[in-house]
Amino acid sequence: MAEGERQLREQHQAMIRDLGDRHTRIKQCGPDDAVFDEQYDQLVACAERLLEFERMLPARLAQPKRERADRVVKWSWRGQTVVAVALIAAVLALGHTAWWLVLLIPHLLGTLMGWSVTVTAERYREQRAIVIGLHVLCLLVVLVALEVVSAWWIVAVLVGWVAVGAASEGSSQQGAK
């Protein structure tokens, strides 16, 4: 168990113990006692703090994983942009027809747009899976542009662009909310 996770769990247990102690104290008082109202208000405030803490607990536990996924997603999009630029240079340097730029420039622009994807706490796993799909798609673009595989694979590239683009657009909209 990670150090941060252990601290959160210990804090949660301490809050539960505090609530139990306050409950015990209020049970010892009668409703007519002078301190009953004060004890009751403290009990309610303690319960509200505990509920708020429990509401935020899943997001706080997922925070380190989300931050790691954020780095992976950001650097994946940036790395694929670099690969796209290098591929454009390679295609031109190898003397391939300039028609390959019709495939490569939209790929470059798509990877540049991916830089704006915001990794959310709710969808960080999905967003990490999207960039894995991006890597597969980029590999396919490289193989097609360098004519290692048939040009018919462009159809798969187009389908991949639509899939990664649609999934990433959902990620961008989630981040904006």
C-alpha cells in the first residue's frame, strides 16, 4: 500500500473513531443537559466532515495514478507529433511522391490537437488506452507511408483516426466540464 494511501486510510479511521467518541459522549448526556446541544452540534459537524472526506476519498486515492496517466498521455501525444514530423521529412528525403503528405499532414495536425487532451480523474484509464491506440495507429501510418505494407491499409488508418479522434474528443469534453 502506498504511503499516501495509508495516510488517507489512517485519517479516515481517526475520523470514524472521533465520530464514535462524540456519539458515546452524547449518549451519556440527557436531552435536558446544558451541554447536550453543544455536543450534538459537534457530532453533526463531525459527521459532515466524515461524509465530505468519504465523498472525496476515491478521487484522492486515484490521484497518483491519474497524475502518472497524465504524464503518459501528454508525452505520448507529443512523441507521436515528433514521429509525424520525422516521417514527413523521411518521406520527402526518400523521394516518395508528395501525395503521401495528404496522409501525413492530417496525422501531424491530429497529434498536435491531442496535446489539449485533459486527463480526468474519472477517465484516466480510458485515456491511457486511447494513447495506446494512438501508438498502434502511428505505427500503421509509418508502415504505410514507408511502403512496407500495401497502400490499402490507408483505410485502416482512416478508421483508426476516426476512433482515436472520437475517443479523444470525449476526453476533451470531459476535461472541460
